Amino acid sequence: MLRLGPVQLDSPLLLAPIAGHTDLAFRIVCREQGGVGCAYTDLLNSRAILKETSRTLDLARTNEFDQPAGMQLYGNSDDPLPEAAIWAVDHGARVIDINMGCPVDKVAKQNGGSLLLRDCGNTTMLAKRIVDAVARHTNGRVPVTAKMRLGWDPEHKVAPVLARALADIGIAAVTVHGRYTVQFFSGQADWNAIGEVVEAVPQIPIIGNGDVTEPGHVTDLMRVSGCAGVMIARGAMRTPWIFRRAKALLDTGTVGPEPTFPEKLTVVLRHLELCRLYNGEQRAAIRMRQHVAWYGKSMGHIKYIKEAIRVAPDCDTIEAILRTAQVELADVTTPSVPFSRTRRLGDDRPVPEDFDNPTCRGAESE
Ligand SMILES: Cc1cc2nc3c(=O)[nH]c(=O)nc-3n(C[C@H](O)[C@H](O)[C@H](O)COP(=O)(O)O)c2cc1C
């Protein structure tokens, strides 16, 4: 089982920090599905945390259903990262993670995220200040971890050296996304290169990350790289039940069953419920449109449901659409192509009054 310093996890599978996606509602959705050892917040700006801006408070929010909670911070040596880490501990973080991988300009141009890969010495000193501050504040109760890419570009594969230096100063575990910064998300994650980090740093757990979209990929990544845990991002956005299914594979050698189509809709409905609870009606409607677009990628041809939700004016309408689809498609395993052809909504068309018209049914195409 995976241990992050003093924190023993029930599962070696971790929900990745995903900006704009891993709010409290989504983290709880994944946890309720089972198999999640730890789930992380979006990346949090250290200065914004200390100013307690409403957006950052919202992103950092956790509760008893979200444990153990990881909070990810970003910044550079000039930022108050040690202070922000203490703030995070005082607001519920059981694990502090330092972002060393974000490639987007907004972060990297402020010398945070991936830019930390360009000066390993400075980054190690920064990490030590955070580790020491958190250790003093918590009596060693809260581990500090780091999440990095392989390096800025293939000519600078620093992950093995940097991860080892970080282990030496007390970082409890390192997650390695098997891509370089310059790749953003293109190409394939290099699982063998993650293995090089595992070999270079035997003293702490290395968590592999990148392109795990099926339960079987978890065992593949562990076998190829020797990593002690696996972190999942986009696979969880599409299929938050991936952790449960992969955990079953790890525990029993057999992949857990894939939810049926109506079961998947139940998960989406639960997500909507939590989103309303934690974000309020207006923001929940906006967020659910985005979430449904991701869920839709794993649910067959449901274009008309996605379109209807995309133009839905509020959460009540979104809920009605989902509940109607659940009844109409109760016997469907995965809607197939003819289903999506039965109804196409243009971008500018309102949700139809007759949404539950039987012509919307996909059952006939099964
Ligand atoms: C929309 C989006 C937002 C992301 N936000 C973060 C973030 O806030 N912090 C972070 O460390 N990585 C972030 N990542 C990277 C993921 O955590 C992960 O490393 C990457 O997507 C590769 O894993 P995957 O193949 O399982 O998606 C983000 C990725 C995506 C697609």
C-alpha cells in the first residue's frame, strides 16, 4: 500500500489536481465511486491563498467526506509558499503538494509550475523551506510531495536528479507525469522514463502519471515503471469509476464491472447534486455543462443529451434532462450511433418542450 510519509493511503490510486475540474464536488464523486487513495485540489496560488480570495477559498474547500485531502500549491522562491502550506494544513490538507509541472504561461511565466524544473538547485532549496515549515507546524504529521514532468525538454531530463534531491530534503513522494513541458499534452507519456525516476530514487514512493484511461493501464504502468502508485487525471474526468475498477484489478486480478449507462447517469446526477450543494445554482449549471462534456466521452453517442445540457438555462433543467434520459434509456448499455441521429439540437435552439418524446429513444437502436 502506498504511504506518503506518515499518511497511509487505502489505495495507491490518486485523483490528480486538475485546474477547473477537481473541486470538492468532483473529488467527492470520485471518492464515492471507490478506490481513491488521495484526491488533490486544483493548483492554488500561494499569494491568493494568504489573501483568502473567494475563488481560492472555494478551490481549497474540503470537508470530512474528502479525506485524505491533498492541496496543491504553486509559486516560486519569491512567493510565500511555506506560509501558504501552513495555511493549507490549517484548512484541512493532510498532504501538501508542490506543482513543478504546469506548462501554461499563466503559471510558468510567473516562474512557477514547470519553470521550477529549470533550476533544480533553487527548487530543492524552496522545497526544503516548505518541508521544514510544514514539519515544524505539524510535528511531522503532514507530508509534502511534489508533482513534476520529466523535464523542460528531452535535452533536460531532470526528473531523476531532481526527485532524488527532493527525497534527500524530506519530500515524501514524487509524482512524475511522463511528458516534457514543451510537449504540453501531445505525444504519449513515457512510462519507461518514469521507471528511470523509480530506479534513481528508491527511498520514497514514485507515483506514475500520464495516459492512464483504462483500469488495465494502472497495472501496465506499474509493471513498466515499477512505480508505487498511479495518479489519474483525464481518465477520471471521463470515468470517475476508473479508480474502483482499477482497485478491484489490483486487489483481485479482475477488473471491476463497468457501470451500465443508467448507472453512469446516476453518477452524473449525484455530481449535479453535490455541485449545487457546494457551488450554488448558477455556478453549478456552468460547471456541469463542462463536466457532462467529459462524461459524454465515455457514454456512447449521446450528443443530443450533451447539446440539451449545453443550452440548459439552469440546474433544474439539467436534472430533468438527465432523469428523462435515465428513464428513456433504462435498458441501454451504450447508446449507439443511430440514437444520436434521432435528434440533433442546433447550438441556438432551446431545450425542447417535448424532450421526453419517444423519438429520442435510443433503445430501438440496440
Ligand atoms: C484541464 C487540465 C488541468 C490540469 N491542471 C493541473 C493542475 O492544476 N495541477 C497539476 O499538477 N496538473 C494539472 N494537470 C495535469 C494533470 O494532473 C496530469 O498530470 C496530466 O493530465 C496527465 O495525466 P492524464 O494523462 O491522466 O490526464 C491538468 C491537466 C488537465 C488536462
